[in-house]
Amino acid sequence: MKDSFGRRINYLRISVTDLCNYRCKYCMPEDGVTKKGRSDLLSLEEIYYISHIFVEEGVDKIRITGGEPLLRKGLVNLVESLGQLESVKDLSMTTNASLLSDKAVKLKKSGLDRLNISLDTLDKEKFQAISGGNLDDVIQGIKAASDAGLGIKINTVLLKGVNDDEIYDFIDLSKKYPIDIRFIELMPIGPTASYARDKFLSGDEIIETYDLRKTEKDDPNSPADLYKIDGGLGRIGFIKAMSHKFCGDCNRIRLTADGYLKPCLHSDKQVDIKTPLRRGEDIRPYIKKALEIKPYDHKLLEGKSIKRSMNRIGG
Ligand code: SAM
Ligand code: SF4
């Protein structure tokens, strides 16, 4: 599959729910989201059907996300069906890990390869203040995933005045353990955009301060630039969506929990795929349409931000 700029699109991100048990200040509106009726959401069977058409059309990389994907009932079954799609070379999930400890082994057995786990602080009180959650649950989840043999990357959002005093602790983790840490620049998205503007901290500032050494990317389409610290076992990635654009290499398309294709995280453009699917139509023309309207790049640097909150898009 190619978009109208000739970019090969082979990476599908599926949001299975926009609900979350956490309230990260940069992501979710404080009062949460209104729970949708069952029929407003794609069923797991519909998600599988759409994904399998995408795979027939050339997708070979799938990530499950949300909201918090582990809140979705039957998720392990979806992972199992996706895991059986032979052409899928990489099946991963992004999670806050709070509900992971008793599901990690099942997920691994079902064919999940890797997890990206969000962790913005190693301090219990700060963790509660940022997300409303309990750090112990997350640490247990990370241990269970590691014991189950799942690949793990830690996603840490850079928050000025909140976690900038802990950056070295995270770098040190990647030095001592073969864990990749990925620092993410805050993006102003949806109703939490002003928090993101207020707490923005650039990746370059951290790279300079800690004198990090750039290393080769293992995936040319990955938005993360990789660095190492001398003697480090893991790597340190930076996703600098705000200070550097990487849109030229974008290979992604997103499916939202309420059944829209979103060709770009930072654009309000979307294509309804749920309605034609439920009418029994061929969904391929709608996939084609989404590829046609995929914008070349985001307009965040020009001060534009989108309406949907991150938990409703699928980060
Ligand atoms: N609940 C799961 C989690 O937290 O990992 C999956 C969904 S969450 C929306 C996916 C990722 O988006 C997380 O790593 C989170 O830190 C990131 N994220 C959310 N809002 C963001 C924002 N405004 N700027 C940058 N990253 C954001
Ligand atoms: Fe929930 Fe993830 Fe958003 Fe935090 S970042 S509120 S864990 S969806």
C-alpha cells in the first residue's frame, strides 16, 4: 500500500478502547470520556476482519493501543487471532502495564512479540500525581512481562519541572539493564494541549546535557533516534515530534476504537470504515481513500492541534 506521496504504508495501529483506568495529565481530560454504547465501538471480530484486510493489502506490523488496551474484554483472543496472521512480522502493544501482571504469560503465548510500557517517573507520589495510578502495579507488570519473555521498551514523556530531575535515573536503567528507554516530546493534543505547551521539554536539551552518543536505527521508519551511553546495555531513544519532523518516513495508519481510519495522528482527517463494513460493503475503497488523504506532515509547529484527545486516537 502506498499513500499519495509514495510512502509505503505497512504499519497498522489499532485502538481497542478509548477508556483508561489512568488520567495522565497530558493525555486524558480529567473527567475522563463518556462511555460509548456497545454498537458505537467496533467488536473484536470487526477489528480482526479489518486488520486481516489490511494485512492482505501489505501491512506486516501491528500495534494494539488505546486508551488502556488491557481494559478491553477478550483482548487476549484478539491478540491470538492477529498472532496467527502469517504475514505479520511484528505484533506489539502499548500499555500502562497496570493490569499486565496476570496477563503477560497469556499474551506472550498468544503471539505478542513486544510491549511499549509508559512510565514517566520512578517516584510513587509523582506517579500518582501525573497519572492517578499506583507505581507498584506497573513495576509488577514490567517484571511479569520480562519473566514472560516479552520484549520491553519504556516510554517516558519528557515533562519540564515534573520528571526532568529523573532523566539520569532512566538513562541509568538503560545502562544497567538491556532495556530501551524512549523519551517522548510532549505534543499538544486535544483538550490537554495547554498542559503539553506548559510542560514541554526538548529532547535535544537532554542529549546535550547527558552527552549521549548517537547509534544506528534498527528500523528506518522508526520515529525514534537512538543513542547510547558508554558501557550501556540498553539504548536511549528520542521521539522528537515537536522539535524535529519525521513525517517523511511515516509508514502508519490508525484504526480507532469507534471505527474510523485516521491516516495521521495529528490531523482531524478520518474515514468512517465501521458504517460500510456493517452495510456489508467492500472496505478496500475506504482504506484507499484514507491513504489518499494522508497528509504529508503535521502542522503542530505552526501551532495547530487536533480535537480528539490522545486516548481517543490511540497513541
Ligand atoms: N494507555 C497506554 C499507555 O499509556 O501506554 C496506551 C495509550 S497511550 C495514549 C500511548 C502513548 O501515548 C503513551 O506512551 C503516552 O505517554 C503517550 N502520550 C499520550 N498523550 C501524549 C501527548 N500529549 N504527548 C506525547 N505523548 C503522549
Ligand atoms: Fe491512559 Fe495511556 Fe492516556 Fe495515561 S497515556 S491516560 S495510561 S491512555
